[in-house]
Amino acid sequence: MTATMDITRERISATEAVIRPHIRRTPLIQADLSDFGLPAAPITFELEMLQHSGSFKARGAFANLLLRQIPDVGVVAASGGNHGAAVAYAARRVGVPATIFVPDITSPAKAERIRNYGAKLVVAAAAMPTRSPRAKRMSRRPEQRRSMPTTRPKR
């Protein structure tokens, strides 16, 4: 794979081949839009809630972990829940440590899922911008980190 950000059919196929051993082939169901009060037309749903970690985000988590050089210290993610669970699950499967930052409003079930996947869970203030800088600092080598605040920023 190249470092370019261009999305092509070839890159999608190549990525799918890499992640295939790690993800589930989720089922499709057919429905009609009229079932939802809309004009009749066929529609197909893919039941991604049956994917590992409970969402389609496992696909991206595995792609990121398998297609990049991961430092020995592991990976860091800031998440409202589903992304964090996917990163924690994928990290466990490929054998790298994970630290997941979640807001203090994350559901206890999602926080527990992340912990159960073996990730270190860091609960921070609810606003995403307050978690992201902390996650970025955490992802740096120790000598590059500034001290992390332990209290919520004033608003």
C-alpha cells in the first residue's frame, strides 16, 4: 500500500484482503422503503451491529492497525464509545496495547466493553476537544509529552 490518501477500488480490495481474517462477514437483509412510510423501493441493510465490537468501526480499526507501523507502546484513541471499543478489540487481537480516552458521559456498558477488551480506559471531560489534545499528548514518546491536566478546563 502507498502512503497516498487516494481511495480507489484497488486500495479498497487490497485493504479488504488484509482485514478479512479479522472481521465477520455480516448478514444482509432486504426490505422495502414502504415499511418505513416512504415510497416503495427495495433497500438492503447490512447488519453491522453483528460485527466484532458491535459496529462497522472494527473494519477501520483493523485497517489502521494492520496497514501501519505501530509503535511498541501501542495505540491511543479518543472516542465516544464505538470507535474506542473497535480499537480496543482490534488492538487485543493483533497484540498491541491500547489506551482509549472516553467522555465522562460514556455509557457504563461501553466503558466496560473497552476495559474487557484489555485497553486502558481514560475518562475525561465530556467535550471531544478536551479529550483529543490529551490523547495526542499520550500518543507521543514520553520525552515529547507535556504534563497533562488532571482537571477539567474552565469554560
